Amino acid sequence: MDQPTSLLLGSLVLSRPVAALATTHDGKPFASMIPYAVLGLRRPLEPAASEATGPGVVLVTHVSRLSAHTRDMLAAPDVCLLIMAADRAEDDAAAVPQSLPRVSLPCLATFISPEHEAYAACRDAYLTKFPFAAEWFQLGDFSLVVFTPTSARLIAGFARAMTLSPHQLHAAVVAAAEA
């Protein structure tokens, strides 16, 4: 992956506030929307901050147990996130939907209890991006969930698709954060 494509990927993951979450619901595919924050912006050779955040970039969300997707993740933690660039203006000649950059992230969803060593870092990352959610941390039915990508499928534009490792994803996000 060349540097401009790497920066595109990293910027996409860092800049978007929401992702589509795909889970399995009653044996069938189910998609919903979740806000997310990014955690793990350390160099690949640095030691992991904790077991929950692993050696690379992870995404963090805060979900209610009243939501179907929360129950789905508890039952089957293999999920997928889709992060897409914002739509272009309709009058933009390049507004072909297939040209929108996007990344699909197969992930393992892990619930983080308040007693977990990574809880404060996850909470802080989420609240830095979504400060309005602070009061929801007082509600008993909300939980933090960490998404650990197992790969990344980047569509960098029309006919520009590539499958990447978690290490490549991590390097792209770190590079974009430092740019």
C-alpha cells in the first residue's frame, strides 16, 4: 500500500464518527449504526497497553443492553464494521457511489467491565470524541465494547480494493494521526 492510500485509510478511520455494525441476529444478518472512537495510537513496536487493546488499533463504542446489536455481540462476538467516507455533493462529477472510500473491518467484539485495566483508557477515548455521552456512563445498562480488527478490506476508490493485515491498518492510522 502506497503512502497516499495509507493516509486515506488512516484518515477515514480517524475522521468518521459512526460505523455500520453487522451482527448476527436470530440467525440472520443484522446491521445497525454505532458511534466509535479509536484507541491504540502507539507505534507498532511499543508494548501493548493491555491485553484488551492488543498490539494495534482498536475501536471503542458504548452500547446499551437494550439494543439488539448489544445482545447480538454478547451471543456472537464475531462482527464486522463498515466505515465510509461522507457522500460527495450531488453536483460533483466524481459522485459515483462506488468511488467512495470505505473500509470493512471484521472484528472480535469484547465487552470491557469497569474493573478491567483498560476500562479508563477506553472510556476516556470515547468521551474525548463524544463528551455528551458522559452521563450515560452512570447508567447501569451501558457497556464499553472494544472491536479488535482481524483484517481490513479497503476500497480506496473505484476498482482500488485491497485486503490488509491488522498491522497495516495500525500503521495507517498511526501515520494519519501524526500527519
